[in-house]
Amino acid sequence: MNLTNKRHSLQAIRANILHCKSNPDDQPRNSHPEQALEYIEDGVLIVENGLVQACGYSATQAIPDSAVVHDFRGKLLVPGFVDTHVHFPQVDVIAAYGTQLLDWLERYTFPAEAQFSNEQHAAAVARFFLDELLKNGTTTALVFGTVHPESVNAFFTEASMRDLRMICGKVMMDRNAPVDILDTAQSSYVDTQTLIETWHGKQRLAYAVTPRFAPTSSEAQLTLAGQLLKEHPDVYLHTHMAENADECDWVASLFPGQQDYLAVYEHFELVRKRSVFAHCIHLSDNAWTRMANADCSVAHCPCSNLFIGSGLFDLRAAQKHKVRVGLGSDIGGGDSFSILRNINEAYKIQQLQRHTLTPEQAFYMATLGGARALDLNDRIGNFDKGKEADFLIVDEAATPVLKRRTQAQSTWRDRLFSLMMLGDDRCIERTFIMGEPVVYSTDT
Ligand code: GUN
Ligand code: ZN
């Protein structure tokens, strides 16, 4: 089945357009953070062969006669959201009751992941997962598979049929987990090599070397992960770090020679640009400095951090050190696919620490900032000419409460904040990939 529609060469989409031009935190002092965003009331986005051709006010932007026009006037048009950390095989453990990270892994997650040796199961879950992501407005994600190469083959096969920009990797895990979901250092190296050769750079897909986290990899396996990065410098590194206090104590006991959690990954040469570390809650100022120097990225996972009780992310530290941060749903530790719901919780996490997440910063993390965290900002994240046209039509009045709240507000900034606090998948009216409306594979 090919889920990609026949592509029309020229499209014009009319709506109110909002996108980021730069990082709101980089705005000069005394200027306004909203200047990092561009809001075009009654705008038009012109897409040619799947790429942004122009973006402007409909009063001044010529629409070519041959363009197919989509009229969404009154609705909001934004770039597709970027989810910088999510596990596709954990769809069936969302909202599992009563545990924190290490028990949660043992009781719910490892048994669910064991089923992914079956490629048919993996394909069915990948289909459901991608439908759900797209219905929630997420068009690009950095995704964990399971230890089984079949899981990654199934995921990339589904993503390629939909022409999605996705990054995924096979979990490397050779200790401290049930034997049916362990690999070996050598088999993980060989399987990863094969998957990189098969998928990395094919269509819009990219590969991430994916050791689960330090406690489930031997030193031999982490050494080979570092070797894979040297052999393939443009692949990603994707793992977890400093999520939960018991996990941090465990890492300290497993690697007594290392000064801290980050030092374990540094020792195996896993910390560099295109390395993405999920969570990063329990980090010292010194570790933040080293992360900034290495130019790696962080996936902040608000719903997960609250749901499995991991802790409060220190956004202020990340901002101070200018470390790139994206948002992650972390399904199934997280309980929502929706990046809007994750922004809602991110705001509250900062409130509890007497720090304010601005609507501009949140919107940036969800779009251009997420793209920057994945080193994809030359391809996606906003509507600069030549970018891939993955975008959303958002209904700011999708629920009675939202309608009431947004109609009372006159500025786009106030409406954006209401959308972020009150919105979810109900607000995502349409999702477009490379300029074409998404066709879903199931009736989920
Ligand atoms: N740390 C190691 N594995 C996992 C996982 O599957 N989910 C989360 N949230 N943290 C992890
Ligand atoms: Zn995770």
C-alpha cells in the first residue's frame, strides 16, 4: 500500500500563518521575544514539488494560476511538530499504573518490547503509531525501536510509504534485562551496520545508534557504539540520561571510575553533535557546561517526567548554557502523543521552579528548535524557501472552552498561549506531508 497521495506540483494554502524565524532566546536584550516569530494574518503558503516556494500575505503574494488552492482562511497554519524522543513499541504500555522508571521498565515495558521479534506485530504497531503521531500534528520524530532489527525494518517501511522525515534505531542492550530482549555486543554492532546500510539516507529517513541507557550496555557494547559513530559520522546517537534518581545511583555503582553519568557516555565517545539525550533532569552545572561544549542536544519529556515521577527539568540551566532542547512525548513513559499537551506540562514544570516558559520559546521548541535539536533545521521547522512542506492546519476553536478563550483575545500571542494550555489532537484539523494532506491507514 502506498499512502503517499499523488503529488500536485503546485499548491497554495490560505490561512493565518505562524512560524519561527529564529530562537526567541537569541533576541537582543530589550527587544521582544515575539519578534523571533512571524505571524501572517490572511497569508498564503505556496508549495512546489513538496517544498516551500513562498510564504506571505495573500494581498501581496501572487498565487500561480496552475496552483491547487486549499482555503483554510480563519484557521492557523504552523509547521509540523517535532518529537525528539519517543518509543514506537511502547504504544501498549501508555498509562501503566503505579510505578517509577526501573520498576516500570521491568513490569510493563520489557514484556511489551519482547513481542517485537514478530515483524507482523511490529508493522501493525508502527502503522497505528504513525497514524497517531500525524493526527496529533507530529511530522518528524526521533524514535526508539526495540532490540529486534525487525522492529526498525517495520518502522522505516511504514515511514517510507508515507514519505515521512523520521529517525529510528535498534536498541542496543546486552545486560540487565530479560534474556529474550538482550543482544550481544557483537550482534548489536553487526545488526546496526546492516540497518544503517539499508535505511540511513533513504528518502527522508535517518538512523540513530541507540544504546538504551548505560545500565543495559556492557563496556564492550558501548565501545562498539562509539565505533559505529566513527564509521558513520552523520548518523545520530540516541539514548537516555539522568532521568531518575535511582537510575543515577545505579549508573554510579556500575561505572565507579566515572565522575558522573555524562562521563560514562563521554568515555565511550558518544557525546557530540547529533547526539540526543532524553530527560537530563539530574545534571550538575559542570555537566551542562560539558554538554554545551560538545554541542549535543537534549530531549525534554514533560508528560513522561510527571507521569513516571522522574523530576523537574531545569530549563533555566539549558538556556543559560545554550544547549539545544527539543520536546519529547516519550510514549509510553509519557501519557500523551500531543506536543501541545507536552507544552502544557512543560509550562507547569517551570512554574514549580519559579521560571516562565514563554509561548514563543514553547512554540520554538515544538518546531524550529526541535528541528535544530535534531540538526534538521536546514530541511524542516519553518517556512523558509526550500524547506520541506510538512505543516498543520490548526483550529483554535476546536473545543467550546478553547473557542470561548481564544475569541476573547486580540493578539496572536495570547491565542497561542491558550492553544498550548487547552489544546490537543482535537485542534489538529489537517496534517500535510510534503505539501499533501495525510491519508491515514486505519480508523484509529
Ligand atoms: N530508560 C531506559 N529505558 C527507558 C525507556 O524505555 N523509557 C524511559 N522513559 N526511560 C528509559
Ligand atoms: Zn524514553
